[in-house]
Amino acid sequence: MKKLLIASTALVATAGMASADITISGSAAAGIHSGLHNPGGTTAQDDGIYSNAGVAFALSGATDNGISFSASVDVMAGSKIDAGDFELDPDDDGAMDLGAVSMSGTFGTLTFDNDGIENLYSDSLTNADVSYATTIGAVSLTIAHDTRENNAKGSSNSISAAYSASGMDFTLAASEATAGTSAKVTVAYALNDSVSLTGKSDQAAGGESVQTIGAKTTLNGVSVSVSSANNSTWDVDLGYTAGAFALTYGVDETDGWTATATSALGGGATFAAGVDNNDSMYAGVSFAF
């Protein structure tokens, strides 16, 4: 029996609409890990391997009157790691999951995703179910609403606004939850093509206001990013990129550090490895089909 592997395809149809497209893509990853933690916890996982594979369906189209729409469905099975947080995520069960469904036009963009829209102030707060994004003059505005006011995590609505002028980018994000209202304002300014400055004021509900300043420079593949806050916290991040190869190193006020390396192998394959001060490590290869 002949076996057929479909890496990606697109189907085009016209039936009462301007166009419709369905794109199928695949992914897989495998590697080793040691001392990674479970999400949100402190329990280190035993040494072992991780492996996963998935298929994603992206659907998009447009009506005859110019309204575009999109949706996504994916299937993922196996174990995977969160390289950014040095965590071993729970195994995926191989069930089909529905992603966001959105529609866009001159009115803006309306998105529906049950408990899947990240809080605009902080991803540690409750996700929203519906969002609306639009542009008013030079201001980009997004509102995210949690429709379930009595869920186990507590409801949380959020809003963000962005504005750019004279080389400066201003961003405001706020969220209202059970604990109260949280808000932060960020200002970024590019001195030139290689140096940028940032400033942020963050007032979390029930907490003290934290002001942070930072700077980043990039030259000949080397990047340096530093930040310091009035609550005695600081971060220093170094990076080096040469062609398809990249190295990063970061350290903070607790002397906690992480080091990572990535390299594109060609053909949709990427090698990635990382280690941190807790003797956690991972190394493996991911594939995009």
C-alpha cells in the first residue's frame, strides 16, 4: 500500500464569497531534558526524552463585500518543552482543538476564542474570550472581554492602546480583575538604528508602583540589553547571531542565569539547547513541514 505524506496544501473555492483558503501544516520535535520544572510549579522533572507531532489547519477567506475571516483547528500529541521558561509541559492528548475565529473589515477586527485570548496587561491573569481591535486616528486600540464573570480563576477584562510619534512609541495596558485595577505605561525611543531606550511604570493591583528603565544595542551580530527597576531588580541579556546560529545569555539580581543556543539546519529543521543555574537542561530538534 502506498503511503502518502502531505506536508502542506492549499485549497481554493468560490461559493458566494471572493475567496477561501485552507492551509495544512505540520510540526514535530524530539530531544532530551533534565531537571525541567512543571508549569507554575517548583518540582523538577526526572531526566527523560520529549517527542511530539501535530497538524494545524488554517482557514481564511473573504466575502464579496470585503469582510475577511479566519479560523484554525489543530491536533497535537506527545510531550513538549517550554524553552523560554525551562518547563516540561503536560502531554497533549491528540484531540482536535479549535483556535481563534476572527473577522476583519473597515470596522476593525473581532476575535472569538473561548478562554484563549491572552490578557493584555499580563499573561498571568485570566484569559479572555472575545476581543475587538481597531485604529482611531493614530491610536491602535484593543479590548479583551472575559464573558464568564464567575469562573474559577475570576473574571478579568483588559485594554491596550498604542501610539507612535517622532520616533517614540507609547503603550498603555490595563486590566480590571477581582483584586482591582492594574495598569502600566511603556515608552520606547530609538536613538538610532542600533540603540534604543525604554521606560515603564507598572502599578499592579494591591502592589507598589514599579518604575523600570532599560537600554538595548545591537552591532555586528552582538546584542546587549540591560534594565533596572526601583524595586532593586535588574536584568542583563547578551546575544550573538552569526548566520543561522544564535547564542543567548541572561542573568538577573538573584544570580539566576540561562544560556541557550539555536541553529537552523535547513529543510525546516532547527536545533535548540539550553541550560540554567538550576542544572536544568534540554536539547533537541524541531521540524516544520
